[in-house]
Amino acid sequence: MKRSYVIYGAGGFCKVIIDLILAVGGKVECIFDDFPEKINHSLMGIKVVKYDRDTFPDAQLIIAIGNNEVRQALSKCLSHQFATMIHPSASVSTFATIGKGSMIMANAIVQAEANLGEHVIVNPGVCIDHEVQIGDFVHIGALVYIGGATKVGDLCNIRPGALVKRSMI
């Protein structure tokens, strides 16, 4: 049986998350959004509804919203269990730690002893080197390189293509 997922947020990032869920063999039950009528109650053939904790209560939830502060606020008021998603084409060390609700997209690399906090977004092509510490609710843009032993604080937003040398941000 396929693992069951629900998504919160029906914007563009949601489309990427749908593909990610399908890539890992999961099933998207529905999408939650504050304004389902703006999307005609369907996105990519999946029903869009207002959030209700009793809708697919056993499904794991992914917050598909790129804004770190909004993702943080939602994480405090949603009652579903949060999913941690890793795309099959990503390379994640068995010695890395990935926090709940975090998403690692296609072709990303997470090296040994990297530690990612909760609800972190790692976009395609990112390379997180060894011993990097990533705080909670961080958004790492596509094609970013983060050098070994770097510390990234909570709520940081690293723009696409950035090169982050050993440092603290």
C-alpha cells in the first residue's frame, strides 16, 4: 500500500512536492489551502480544501510554503504528523541527520555529519558539505554550496547559486 500524504499550500512549490511524493511512491490525498476557491478546488487533478485536522488524519503532512516565517507559524497549529521527504536522486549520507518536516529535492547532496533542523527546504542541486549545522525553518535555494562545518541559523534564506564558505550565518 502506498504511503498517504497531504500537502498544505497550493502554490507553485506544491507542484514540486507532488512530484516528490510520486517519486518516492507515495499518494497525495489532498491539498490544504486557505483559499481553495482561487485554485478552482483542484490542482494537478488533486482536490484542494480548507485545512481540517480530521481530513485524512493518518496521512503525513508536508508544508509546501517557501516563506520561512509562515512555515514556522503553520507548524505550530497543524495537527497532522509531519513528513520528512528525500528525493530518490538526492545523495544523503547515512551519518547525516534530517529534522522532521524537512524536504530534500532532486540531485541535492548532504554529506557526513551534516545536521539539518526541522522544516528545512533543500532545493535541487544543493551541496551541503560535512559537519554543516542548519537551523530550523531554513530555505536553501537551488545550486547552493555550503562549505564544511558552516553553521546556518534558524529562519535563514540562502538565495539560489550562493557559495557559503566556512562561516556562521
